[in-house]
Amino acid sequence: MATSLTAGTPYKTANKKSTSKVLVQVNVGDTQPLYIFGSLDGTNYVELETVTTSVIKEVSACPYISISATTNDYDSTASLGTSTATIHELSGY
């Protein structure tokens, strides 16, 4: 089931398998680029992707994933404008 990502609110993945993958769909609107961040501990985040055009990406699932309109600031509440991001955890890995 797909879940909307919200700026400033990290998503905690449910799948505990070490080979988990997630799909992240970003629909770029009036705010770009957007940044996808990941973290192993929920505290220290690194940038996984910079998104400048609408895309669906398959990425290795970090325990925490965040979307931001601000580089180097995973928890920024800066508006995504009309851009949206959705995450879907894959099963069967």
C-alpha cells in the first residue's frame, strides 16, 4: 500500500528484511529539486537522491526515509508546493 510522504516527517519502513526495497514516486510540480534522504538510526540522515523531474525510483529501504525541498535538511518543513511524493514497500525480497 502506498503512503504519502510529508516534508519534515520521516517515514519509518515496516519491512525488517535486510534486502528490502521500496518504490518512491515523486511528482515534481512547482517546487524542484526535491531531495530523498535515508537514515539507519532515525537521527543521522544522508541524501539518497536529488529529483528534478517526475520519477519512480526503486531504492534499498533504509529504516527511515524523508523527503525535503531543502538540500542538507531532511526534516525541513519547507513546502513541497504542488510536488508530491509517495512510498510503497515491496514484499518478497
